[in-house]
Amino acid sequence: MHLARGVQASQGQRRQREDGLADLVDTARDLTCPHDVETLLQVVTRRVKRLLNVDMTSVALLEPEGDLHMCVSDGSTTALATGHTTPASYGLGHPALAARAPLWTADYLDDDSFAHDESADAVVRAEGLHAVMAVPMCNGEQIVGVLYSAARSVRHFSPVEIGLVCSLAALAAIAIERAGTFEQVRDEVGRLEQDGFRTRTSLLRLQQLNEAHSHTLGLLLADDHDVDGYIQCAIGPVLDYDRERLTDLTGTLESYFASGGSQAGAADTLNVHPNTVARRLDRVTDLLGDAWQQPGRTLEVQLALRLHRSREVLRRQRRVSTHATDAQAEASSAGPPLSQ
């Protein structure tokens, strides 16, 4: 009879091992699919619960401060487990991480071999749990967290069960790290896409603004508009200061706006120290007032600068054209050269 019982027990263990290995293969296949971290943890807890035929499974991730934060659970009958944090050095999880080995107890609340945390004991008591196993989730030297399995009755975990959960915890640790990396990459791609969208939007707005400026310049440069009056009203004090003191505050303003409002960029363009640009802009503030850098006023100043520059170019072109015409007229009036 004892022999028959031994054979039956051996066969039962073999079937459990075979079923466990089959579940382990299925779980490994599931973990290779792309998941976010939360979904991945749900897959792990659901598989372990079925694999061990326990009442509750959960995963706690190790936080930078050393605490274990319960992220997901399967089989919980209260809202206390998920989100619970166990301080460092308490419960089964931290000793398991320190030993890098699975630890289990047949009756958690009556076991004095580890340090108890009142809040964790309250969760265990509310859930009606007795047997608890904590398996560290590690990928090489990297510690990810702890995989918990618990039953609402006093029981012992077999070596086969412990070995299967250890294998699954190792697979889960790798998958969790990969999922975390995937989420980081996905978030980074999302940020880059948002930055790209903002950049394209900004470029479109700049293009529209440039077209509007060009159209406005064309209108204001016409003879029936008081362009000089507009320029004088917007930047007249700066132009007068440059003319009287032989300075170039106008050029500094143009470089400042061309560099996107960067004093350092303007300094590079002008080949001067940034402090020099700062002092020149302070002088512009003295001449135009503090409001010249406000959005509406800045647009007026930029437009006036472009108008002023365009007027200067037109005046030079007209002077060149006038000189060429005068020279041609003088040559024509002189008549053909005398022959020898």
C-alpha cells in the first residue's frame, strides 16, 4: 500500500511538473508579445495563479527608495492589496531579494521568522491569507521586484511549484525590463512627434508671418503711404541715436531678431561679447521704453526695421540708376569723338 501511494504521488508530481512546464512555455510565448508594463504584470499574475492553483498572486516592483510597491494582483477580494507599499526590511519580499532566493511560509501571520509590517499584516488579514511565497524577480544583477503567491489556507509549497515560479519570475523580469524600455522609447518617439508637430506648426506660422510681412512691405513701400512716418514712430529714437553717435543699434536689433531673440546668437553674428549685446539692448530699452519687447510692439519694431532696410536698399538702387542715367546723358550730349 505504501509503495502504491508512493508511485501515485510520484506520478502526480510528474504530471504537475509536465503541466507546469507546458504552462511555462505558454507564458514565455505570451511574454514575448509587446505589452505595456501593467498588462505584462497582469499576464504574469494570472498565469502563476493558475499554475499553482493558489487564491491570490501579485507583483511588487522595487522602488528607488528600497520599498516594494504592489502594482497588480489577481484574486484579491479587497482594494487594499494593489497600491500597497511595504517598507524596506519588512515582510517576505525584502529577505527574498536580499538572499536572491524564494522564501515561503505556511502561515504568514503566525510566522515570527521575519520582520512584520503592520500595514502589510492588515492586508494579509483582510484578504484571509495564510500561505505566502515570495520569489525575487531578477535579470542578472538588476533587481526588478517580487512575485507573490498566496493561499487562503495553511499549506506547503512543493519544490516543483517553487522551481516553476522561479523560472517564471526570471522570464517576467526580462520581459518587464524590455517592456519598460519599449515604453520609454515609445514615450520618446511620442515626444519627438509632438516636437516635430510643434516645429512644423511654428514653421508654417513663420512662413505665413513672412508672407504677411512681405505683403505689408509691398503696400507700405508704395508712394501713397507714409512709410517714413511709420518707421520714425516705431524706431525713430534708435535711428537718431545711431546717426548722432555713429553707433549701430539698428544692426544689433536686426541680429537679435534674426537669432530668435537670443543675445548669445546675436553676439555670434556680430562677433562681439554677449555682454556687449546686452548693453546695446539696454540702450534700446532706454530709447524705446520697456514695452518694445512685448509681442505686439516687437512685431512693429521688426516691421519698421525691415521697412527701413528696404527703403535704404531702394534709395541706393535709385541713386545708382540716377548716376547711370546722368552719365549716359552726359556722354550723349558730348557728341561723337573727333577723328584724327
